[in-house]
Amino acid sequence: MAKQDDIFKNLISHAKEYGFIFPSSEIYDGLSAVYDYGQNGVELKKNIREYWWKSMVQMHENIVGIDASILMHPTTWKASGHVDAFNDPLIDNKDSKKRYRADVLIEDFAEKLNQKAQKEIEKARARFGDTFDENEFVTTNTRVVEYKHRQREILERMAKSLEADDLEDVKALIEELEIADPETGSRNWTEVRQFNLMFGTKLGASADTAMDLFLRPETAQGIFVNFLNVQKSGRMKIPFGIAQTGKAFRNEIVARQFIFRMREFEQMEMQFFVKPGDEMKWYEFWKSTRLKWHLSLGLGESNYRFHDHEKLAHYANAATDIEFDFPFGFKELEGIHSRTDFDLKAHEQFSGRKLQYFDTESNQNYTPYVVETSVGLDRMFLAVLSSALKEEVLEDGSVRTVLKLPTILAPTKVAVLPLIKRDGLPEIAQKIMADLKFDFSVSYDEKDAVGRRYRRQDALGTPFCITVDHQTLEDETVTIRHRDSMKQDRIPISEISPIVEREVSAKYWLSRLG
């Protein structure tokens, strides 16, 4: 655990030092769980968003996008259930005065049981080698069976208690498991109570007439209230989807783990409207499709797993998370939910407006069911950054820090470096940069020795470095250096753009989804 903590601290330090993420309002000592994206972070974030948008909207003829407002009529949140049901179970430790989500404490305990089971599996894999049958081992090994059974038993009991709003049993479970404050080890807990996560605000020029509003806690409701507007104006036929990216706000009980859980964050969501009865078919389709999207980035298949929900939200009849192995363990990266027809029917009831679809083939009106995919952009950013940051020992014994970002996501695609700052080399380098920047994000760097500049670009995640030297003056060739392999090739200036394009184009990366 100490090693994981060190890795995470290095990640946070690297993010700040190289202009990816800064604490918000840092000169005023910051604001808890609020962060600013720096000059490189904003580019990486934009590239992740665009890769999602291209795969979700551009590559699907039956999915379109919208950009709904953050402020919505307050009845929206009554209809959606957020006013009454958007709560987290809160528990305080009397000794440390620290506040926690009760369900997260229990889930973390259950995950430790899973990790113990995984250790037994890995030990057996190492012992038996190619003859190892994991499925047989998991179902027959006494320890693994016990760990898995106990984990399932705990999560099922917690889900049942939360479903019944039996907060006394949630506390009883914490006490029975002897769960302690993660920071102090104290087991002196308060009662569990519910805490609504929405931020309130006001709309109006005077306090007397101002309307009470909420900052949206999710982007999905903006899609639902615009269902008919999009369907009719776009002449959309079921099944079809509406996608959106944007900010959401949640007054988290415990905002922690850097940008993993923040109070202001960004979502990338798509609501897919289907015929009632077809929802499970599409639920399985989007589970598979979304996992392929994640795997296309090459972050490692073993870093992902599905986690089916024990406790379903009030609107869902099926739900799963795609979890990612962050430096602090497997946690939710994307949620896929079958939301039934709850949302459209609720808004129809509260608004008095019909939100139904007329099916010309069956000649009937019905309320569509919805399958949702929702990924946190900030969590995706953290997943990419944490899996990309490496420290490599080179042949000469030196260590290089390199950010092996997927090339399509890299903030800067090409760095152009004149070998020295004279003899006309900077002028040629500037001309190359001017030609490339129409198609790619390019940087220019002439400070320090070229080896040190290579290291700087490695730490920034730049896939290609172009070095202009004296041979360039003679034959118009340059050296292109590849970040991951550090291999250097001599190429004509005219070949720079085609080589980079092959590696960073959306066509190349999205073709891997097939």
C-alpha cells in the first residue's frame, strides 16, 4: 500500500510540475477537491473528449449530440428523483472528526477480500504455469471460495439495507466487520444518516423574488427533457441516441483521491432510446461496445473489469460499472445502466406534456426505454495519466520519466528542436513548425542540450521529436525520434506529416474498435 501511495504522490507531483493539473485558487490556499487543468491538461482533456465524441456521435448515424444548460427548472430534479433520493449514507468518526461515506467504507472492506482471493489465484498461477485452470481453482480452492462468498455476502447485505433505508443495519455491519477510520484506526462511529448531494443556488435579481435552483448533479436530465425536440427536429427513429458532455456538480461527503472524486466534474453521457422489451439486448451491446472503446487506447486489458450493481438505482432494472485499476485500486470509471422508461414517464407526469414516440411500423405510441452509458471525463483523464506515467532504467543506468500517452490523446504531437541556436537551424525549425501546426499541435524548444530536451518532451508525453541539424542544411532531412522506443530515423522533411498522421489520426485509432 505504501508503494501505491508513493506512485500516486508522484503522479500528482508530475501533473503539477508539467502543467497538467493545479490546485484551484492555490494562492489562497486552494479549495477542497476543486482543481484547474493547466496548459497541457486542458489539451489532454480535450483530446479525450473528442475521441469519445468521434466514436460515439460521428461513427454512429443514429446518435446525435446536444449541449443542455447547467441551470434547469427546479421541477426537473423533483421529477428525476434527485430531490428525494439523491443521497449518500454519511457517517462520522467521533474521535478523528472525519466524515466518510458508509457504503464506501464497506465496499473498500469487501474489496480487500477480493484482493486476498486474487493473491491466492496469482500464487497458484505462478506455481502451476501453463497448466493452471483459473475457473476450476476459483470454484474449488477453499480460501478463494470463502473470500468470494464473504465478499458477496457483505455487499448483498449492504445493498439490501440501503434499499430498505435501514441505516441502523448499515452501521451494525460496519461495527460487525470492525471497520476502522482509515486514517486513525478509531472505531468510534456516529449513527449513519442520509446526505443530499445537490448544490443549491438562486435565480433572480432580488432575494425576495429569487427562485431556488440547483446546479445539475448529472447531464442526463438535459437529454430527457429535450427528447421530443431532438426526435422531431432530427426525424430520429427508434433506436437512437442523444449524447452530451458537460459539467456537473455534487456536494460530495468525502471528495478524495485527487481528481477521482470532485465537487465540480465533467461527464460524457449518451442516452440510447429503445423499444420496450429490447432494452436488455441493447444493454449488452453497449457493455461490449464501451469496453472495446476503452481497450482501443491500449491501457491494458487487465486494468478493466465489470462490476454488476447489487443495489440498483430507483430508475434501473440493470446496471454495471466498468472499473479501472487506479493507483488506489479498482474503482468505477464508467456506468452502463438500463434506466427503463422511468425518466420520460416522470417528466411527462410532472410537466403534463406527452413524451412519447409514435412508431409508424406498429402504428402505436409508446414511452421508449433508455440504456445509458456515462463516463467521467476527469476519471478517464486520471486513468490515462496514471497508466501512462513510467520510470524506465536505460542501458547506461540512467532513469527517464516518460508519459506513454496514446498518441491520439497526447497534448502535443510533435516537438521541433533545432540542434543549436545558430547557423540558420532555428529558422528551418520554425518553418517546419509553421507547416505542421495546421494539422497537429506542435511545440518549439531550443533551450538546453538536445538530450535534456528529449527528456522534457518524454515527461510531457510528446510522441515525436524532430531535430534540425547541419545535415538538414545540405539535404533537407531531419531526425525523427519516437518517444516510446527512443528510436531515431533520418527522414526527408516532406515525410514528417504523413508519418505523424498515421500514428495520431482518429481513423487509425477508431478502426481498432471494429
